[in-house]
Amino acid sequence: MTGRDEGWAGIAWRDREDYDVVRRRLDQGADPDGWGSTRPLHAAAAEGSPEVVAELARRVTDVDAPGHGTTALWEAVLADRPDNARALVDAGADPWRPSIGGWSPGRLALAGPVPDLFAVPEGEAGLSEAEQVAVREGRRLVEVLGRIDQDGFSLACVAGIDAEEAMRRLGAGPANGEDVDEVLEAPYDFEVDEILHIVGVTTVPGGCVISQPWGYGPQMPGVMTRLSTGTVCYGLYANPKSGNQGSIARDGVLEAWDLHPGGAPGPDATSEEVLVAYLFRYRAAAYACAWAGLRLPDARAVLGPPDVWAELPRPGYWHD
């Protein structure tokens, strides 16, 4: 809530829920349509209280004015703030206005925790059968994996091959059990480069997961390109310094990197990408697994212990 003044200088994040603070600023001349680099109504819709949303909605020029390509109502639905969404609709916001990937806030809400948030008007499409299946599987996967708060781990989620085939493609063999035990006991006693070659490999429904609790080994380009021959692979590294980083390899080629799994859908996201981003917001590991079509029955492939601890041949696989 900082940036250009516009009457909002000094406002803290927590003030987005404080009706008295926001109303006082508005009465003193703060611009309801300008709040640094974003719109006040968008910020309040995602993180504020219904009272603040209603007050801002009453004063803005257009309750459906876009900010970075989306409306305030879209932000409220994306953030699972149904009370804020209701306040916006009461102020005249349109739940069925198309947004990213052809989704409207109303249709996106059908995939959320409050699917009856809006009445579906006649002629408006609901979720397709495939989308309903994706929603059910997404909720199951989120519940199975839970919230993973640890940093520094990485995954390579590969469609269509099992652990044995993954090891063959990587030229990997079983790791020495004593070496693995030593690393597991105190991984941060080692330099990262010393232990990047030890990875977990687990077969799951739909494919397999290559995991590493202490580094970025599975997401190295050479690992992902070898694993993805004839299929696809989604890599995740929970970078302690910069947050979750994603990458995609397809049929032996690294085609995308520096992605943000678990984040909001980008402005150019496809319909499928919007749904996956919504179902797995703030759940990067679940996003990576779902992107590759993996249907994990539990969290073991991600959190361990894996089917097998494997040792990659050295030198490493940083280059494809």
C-alpha cells in the first residue's frame, strides 16, 4: 500500500481490514481509484474486510474497472474471500464478465470452496465434465499433500514413466545406504554440490517423482531433459532466497523456466492454466504434480521416504 501518495502514504497491510482507517483516509481526500501501483479496491478485495470493500466500492468510478487485467471481483474470488465478493456484487460488480483465459469470476467460483457463491444465469456455462474431474482431483491432492512449509527441496514430476525407467534414463544406480543416512541426519553439514547427486525416486499413479530434500538436483536441466524424452516433466525448486521456481521440459527440450508454481495465473494463461493455478494457489508441490498428471495417493513421494535413493553419475547434470 505504498508507492505514489494519492492520500494513502503510511497505510500498512493490516489497515486493509480496518474500516475506520480507510474511511478516514477517503474522507480526507485519498483517491479511491489510486493506491500506488494497484487499485485500492483490488487490494481490499483480496486482503481486506467486507466493510472496507463496500466503502471503497461505493466511492470508485467503476466497480469493475480493470487493474493489471482483472477486476476486483476476480481478485476476491481468486483469494477465496466470498464475503468480499458478495459485497462487490451488491455494489454492482458483474460476476460473469470474462477475464483471464475466458474465465469469469462467477465461473471460477464454481471450482472453489463456495460453488454456490453466485446464481448461475440461464445460458451461462458451468464447469465441463473434465473441469469437474480436475476440481475433485485437485482438492484430493491438496488434502493429501497438505501445506509444505519447508524450503530448499526440489522435485521433478514426470508423466508416464516409473522409477525404474527414470533411473535408466538418468544412468543412476542405488545410493549407498550409509551415505544417505549421513546426509539425511545433517544435510546442511555438507556443501550443496557435494550431495546434489543423491535423489529419491518414487513411482506414483501417472508417472514418477524425483525428489531431493536439500537442493535443486532434480530440477537441473540435464536431469529434466533426459527424463522428459517422449513425455513431459515439471520441475520445482523451493528456493530459500527467491521463492518457488518452476520449469518445464518436453520431449528432451527445456521449454520454460523461471515459472511461479502456486502463484496467480498470468495475463496470458490458457483456460486450463487458470484452473490449475486456482486449484493449487500457494501449493507449489501439488501444482507441479498436477501439471504432470500425477495422482499421488499420499505425500511420501514428496516428503519421503522414496521408493529408492539413487545416485546420479558425476559430474552433474546442470547442462542438458
